[in-house]
Amino acid sequence: MVDSDRFRALAIWSRQLESSEFEMARAGIALRSFARGQCIFREGLNFDAWPGIVEGLVKLCHRTPDGREITYTGVHAGGWFGEGTVLKGEPRRYEVVALRDTTLALLDRPTFLWLFEHSVRFNHFLVGQLSERLGQFMGLLENDRLRDPVARVARALATLFNPVLYPEAGSHIVLSQEEVGLLAGISRPVANQSLKALFQAGALKVEYGALTVVDLEQLRRFG
DNA sequence: ACATTAAATTCGA
DNA sequence: TCGAATTTAATGT
């Protein structure tokens, strides 16, 4: 079982819980590691646990019947996702792929449901999380196809720096241009050009294997 | 796809 | 343990 300090560090929502809730939650957590490129959850399987990223980077995507792939969003360290489907016990409507070596924390479904029934603080966290994602997906709906790559990259990055989903993320992230391409659904060279455009617009700084966001508001407006 | 450069790793002293 | 040499990874075009 994870120790208390580790749990507090990897699950920001745990810090809001009362001590009995905290202990219940801690007992329901398991850690699991996945290799880069590995499919973590296949589409259509039932959610038996609520996952959070301890370390690494993951994308949530869907394969259309004609073989195309739509990336819904990326999730990096500190992010928790899929609460809607865990709650309802539905099968996943997307697959989860590790873009780099990744460690997940998994909160088993019975414990998740127990917290849902008993903890007001936990529910506050869930509501904030759900409404934030709803906003993201509405944005996706508006302009999914036919968007220029700069806007796709801007949106992908803006979600990684979303202050509600990642309250303690700084403005810096270790993320290669290839990973940017995978998240935005474009090739690495195009990601390179798009990042350069965003740099010239003053939205971010590009470093070797990493990025720093200078103007998050501007990034948002690109999408 | 290829050439260049940064970073990580290995190896010898 | 230090630094040069080699290998791997990321970038720019």
C-alpha cells in the first residue's frame, strides 16, 4: 500500500479528505507501470478503477471504423480521468495509450463509489473535474476537422496546462516534439513548425525536449 | 528522409 | 571520480 505522503503527493484530491476518508482511499490505491507505446486500456472494456497519472504521459483516443484516429486529450502527471465512466460502470469509449513510460495510480471502483457516497470534498473535486472536461470537449466539437495544425497543437498544450486539471503544474513541461505530434494528431515535422509559429506569436518558449508556456491565455485563444 | 546538435552513457585513467 | 569518446535521442529543414 502507498504510504500517506506518497498518496498525498500523487493524488491532489486526497488532501481535501477527512482522515477516515483519506485512509479508505489510500487502501484502495494500486500502482501499475506501463511501457512507452503500450495500450493501457482498450476501448470497450469496463472501467474497474479510476486512474491517475503518477509519472509519464498518456493519450485518450478513438479509432474510427475507417482507420483514422482521433485524439481527445492528453493527460500527464497529476491528472485523473475517466470518472464519468467509472461512476456509471460503463465500458470505455476510448482507448488509453502510454506515450512514454508511465506509472498509474488506480483507485478501485468500490472505493471510488464509497467516496462518492460519503465525501463531500471528493464530490467537489469530481464536479470541478467533470465541468472542466466538458468545456474541453465542447471546444473539440466546434472545430474538430479541418483545423490548422497550429491550433491543434495550441489546444493540446492548453489542456496539459489547464489550471483546474493540473493545479500544481508550473509553466514548464518535459515534452518532445514527437510527443506533441502524437497528442495533436500531426506529424513530428509539422509539430515542429507549429511550435515555431506559437513561439513567434509569443505564446511559448521551445527548449530541447521541453516547453515553457509564456502566455496560456493566448494558447487557449488559438483553439 | 537526412543532416545536425543536445544529452546521456560508457570507458579509461 | 573526472572528462573524453561514443551512442542515443531530439531537432531543423
